[in-house]
Amino acid sequence: MVGVGTSGHDVTQDLAVSGTAEVSIIQNGPTLVVSLKEAQAPYALYDEDFSFEDCDLLATSFPYPIYSRSHQHLTKKNAGTTYCLRASRSAASS
């Protein structure tokens, strides 16, 4: 599979899960694998009892440096869980 960003990963996963093809991914840098719950953490605001318009306004009202730091914090927070996920996959394939 030759793709860009997560689109390449999404297509590769779909092909593998459906059994359509045996696939491999080659990429230039590391990948951080997180659970769906962790990936959705930055968007928890949308689970509250607010309109989408209000959530969008709140989500986009932060200055970019603060927004960037919050995602960096979430990434570091999830690193331990990510390690466990990788370790369990390695053990399962042994």
C-alpha cells in the first residue's frame, strides 16, 4: 500500500480485515497506535449536552499554541497505554 497519512493506513486495514489482499505498510516515521477511546479524548466535549455549534465554537476558540500543548499532553498521557497495546500484540503473535 502506498498512501499518505492515515488514509493509507485506513485503506490497508480495510483490505486486510476484509481478506481482499495481503498487505504491507511502509512509512517514513514512527506510528503512535492508540485505542478508539484514547483517540476520541480530545473530542469529549461533543459528548456533553451542548449544541454542535457551541462545541465547535469552544473547540476552535483556543489559541493554537494551547491547542497544540493539550494534544501533546494527551499523547504523553496515552503513551503508557500504547506501550501495553504494542506489548500485547507482540505477545499474541508469538
